[in-house]
Amino acid sequence: MNAHENDVTLPAALEGQPIERMTRDGIEYVVLGTAHVSRASVDAVNALLESEHFDAVAVELCASRAHGIRDPEAFKQMDLFQVIRQGKAGMVAASLVLSSFQKRLAAQYGIEPGAEMKAAMDGADQRRTAIWLVDREVGTTLKRAWRSVGFFQRFGLLAGMLASVFEREEIAESDIEKLKQSDLLESAFSDFAQGSAPLYRALIGERDEYMAARLRENAARFEPGESKRVLVVIGAGHLKGMVEQLRTQVADPQSTADMLAQTPPPSPWPKWIAIALVLAVFVAIGFAFHRNTELGAAALKSWILFTGGLAALGALIAGGHPLSIIAAFIAAPLKPFRPGIPAGGVSAMAEAWVRKPRVVDFENLRDQITHWSGWWKNRVARTLLNFFLVSVGTIAGEYIAGVHILRSLF
């Protein structure tokens, strides 16, 4: 740690804490690296605010995460039908998986995840100091990370996320200390982030660059010639990279931030491959009918049973209501003729309509999903699980049906 040249004695809470001090464009930045579940990090934030003067406090949060930390009850206002209709069910489910990981830490060590960020914002409010939210929206980061890796790596990510739901071992205190050297998102996907340069860049490198640009963008609003000091509270995994970006970045900060905030378009190949497969299957079914009606009927029956059956099985495994299971069975075979909401969305909306989530489901959501069984007990979580499993079942059914039909013809 580099002590401030005017400091004679550091507060005890700052001893051993990762702190970097640097000046750029006349602005002094005091950058504190934190662990997102650490009482020592909270104490370090409070000690810096009490012992030094700052003109702004920047935190590693986007607007939605900051709102969630300051108003933990905000998610109760979630419109589940709109989430499904707008295709955001996957992102919400991923966020809940991350939340369950955080809750496990909170329950084990008695401190809420992000407590140091809340302490920084509360301290700034008390001193009437400006708060800068400098991180990229978490949804954008997850989408960029998802689209940065290939088809098979995506299945690995899904498997890793599902495994974290069923993982019941306590997290060792030594691992909590390791969080000081990594980012929460990187920790959640650690096995994949370490072995995938594109994934690591989306989760860590791009955010280092984005946060440095946002700091420069906000600092430009100070009056020219004024000597200002900014406290920056970020995860220690970003400390080195973000400080280096802040020191060396030369591009226009707003343009840099805007470019990194864009969601890249999905690769067209998976979509075209899926369309080609479905077209091939229906050409095969047509060819089967051309050869004889019985063969064509058998091929069509295979398509309905495999796609509808596996989609319905997904709804059944998710603990879906009989109506949502029937909806999955009907919607999956009609997917090629029904662009827009996928079979998982149709089934999930049926589930939400029949078993309307209650206030208590929203109230208990974050606590219940820390255990795997909570995904079936909580009506909100079960609806999202329904969406995911029906979607997976539909895709699997399409490929299995296609292979079965083609084999029956040749």
C-alpha cells in the first residue's frame, strides 16, 4: 500500500488494505481494493471517509445494482410476465444464481455482500459528497460474456451455474481472502474465466477499461484548475487493471464507455443452423408423406412426441402445473410456425398465470434460492426454472427428432 505523503499514522483499519494513490489531470484518486464480503473492507471504507476529505466517492456499481443494494425490497416490484415476454428470464435467473452465491457468503460470515459499497454511498450521503456509479450494467456484462464464448463453452457455463445452486459445502475463510484478489463475477465463473481469454476480458478487462473511462468522464465535470480528490471503492480484482487504465487511457472517455456499454449482436450461425435443421426435418417429413402416408404420419408423430415430450418433461422436472406442462407440449412442436416467444416462455407464462406468485414468494426469493430445493418451493424461482428447462427440452427434442426422422428415411 502506498501511504499518502501527508499521513503520519494510518488508521488501524487501513493497515494491510490494498490502496493505490495516483493523480491524473489534476485529480487525485485514492483507490481502495475490497472483498465484496468482508467486514475489514467495510471498516477500511469508513476509516478513509473519516480520516480524509474527498470531493466525490466512486463505487464499482451500476445503477441497477446500486438500487438493489440501497433498496433490497425493490425486486418485489418485478413484473414476471414482462420479464418473460421481453426475453429477460435468462438474465434474471443468472442474476439470482449469483445472488444465491452471495447469500451463502452472507449467511456464513454474517455480512451482506456489497456492504462496503453501501458504506461508501452512505458515507458520501452523510457528507453530502457526490456519488459516481462507474461500473457497467451487470446485464450488459453477462450478455457480452455469454456472446464472447463458443457454443460448447456456453453449456459449460450453464453447468457451472447449475452446480453452484446444488453446492452445499461451506466456503472456507481462506477463499474469502482470495476474493480480495478476484472479482465476484470472475469468482462465480472462475474455472471458465481462467481458461478463456474472451470470457476474462468481458468479465474483468472490459470493466477495468469502462470504469477508468467513467472516472475520467465524471472528473471532467470539475471546474478546470481545481484540486480535487476522489475515493474509488472497487473489488480488489480490478485494482491493478483499472489503475493502469486510468493512468494510460488516451481515447475520449465517453466514446470508450459508450462502445463498451453496447451489447454485441448475437452470432447468426446458431440461428441459421437451427433454422436449417428445422427446414431439413420438415423437408424430410414432406418427403416421407410423398413416399407414403403412413411413413409421413410416423415422421410427423416423431417430431411432435420428441419436441413436445421433452419440453413437457422439462416443465414436469421444474414442478410445473399440469397446464404449463400441456402448454409446453403444445408450444414446442409449433416453434417453427410461432416466431417470438419460445416454448419456455409460453409454459412459464402459463405457470405464472395459474400459480400467481404471492407477495411472500418475492419476500423470500433471495433466501430460498440459497438452497437448491428453494427453486422448486418458491413460485417466482420455479417459473424461471420452468422457462429454462422447457427451453432446453425443446432444443434437445428438435435435434433428437431430426436424427430419428432422417434415419427412418434412409
